[in-house]
Amino acid sequence: MPAPGVSAGSAASAASVTAFARLTASIGMLLTISGSEAKDRKNKVYRALTSNDVASLKSGKGISAKNPEGLWSPMDHILNGSQTSALTNDPWISTTTSLTVARGYDSGNGIVAIDLSKVPSPKVHQGALYNKNSDNFDERLAYNRGVWSQEISIFQFIPQGAITGYVK
């Protein structure tokens, strides 16, 4: 089949077919790159850093939960993670798929981007974990907070190598 706008056997046919083939290959490459970027976005989350996070990252130790040995469930974390009791109970680390949400939590310590594919710890997508129509108030509240914050909670630890950069 000749390239669009070129009749078979014309003098320009060979050059046009070559140009058409290059264009088709370029489009295929762009689609591949686009798919790769979509995968990268799917694996990227953000964290607004605490002063403890900053100190730990500066010493090359990654990011740890408030209490990696704590016994809280993901629901306890999303319902109570900002309370003082989290210091002794919370083994989860809050991250979000939304840079806008991360900026809302930034207390001046900065924001990092994290590649989830480099985090071996269990991860929980909070918005997908709960039933928004549950009879249980706490479950509905956890669902709403998870959806609003687009939170991916990470269990215990984020390795230094999973930090892909600082966000300005």
C-alpha cells in the first residue's frame, strides 16, 4: 500500500514511503515513551517531609515511620496519624499521589518524590481499602480521607534509594 498521497510507481514513491515509515516509527516511539511515563507516574508518590525525615535523609538512612514497631492498622493511621499517640503506635508513613496535596502538608521542610517500585515494604492505597457506603462511621471517614488525600501508606520504612528527588 503506498503512503498517503503517493501513487504507486511515481518517482517520489520510494522517498515518500521512506519518510512515511520514519513518521510511523516516530509515532510508535512516542507512544512507547508515553506509556513509560504513565508507568513512572503510577509508581510516583510524594511526601511532605518532617524535620525528622530531613535529618534521617541527610544521614543517608531513608525515611522511617513514627514507630516502625507500632501496632496500628492502616485505618488507625489514616484516622489518628496526626495525634500525639501516633508517636508510639503508628508504623505507617503517609505519601500521596498528588503533588498538590503534598504541598498542602509541607511545613517548610520540603517535599520528596518517591519511586514505589523501589520500596519493598507493603503499601496500602487508602481510598481503595474501605467501603464508602459502610454502616461503620470510621470506615466511611477513612474512605473519605483516603480519597481526598490520595494517600498511599507505606509500612515502616522508605529506603534512601527510593527517593528520586526533591520537589521545588
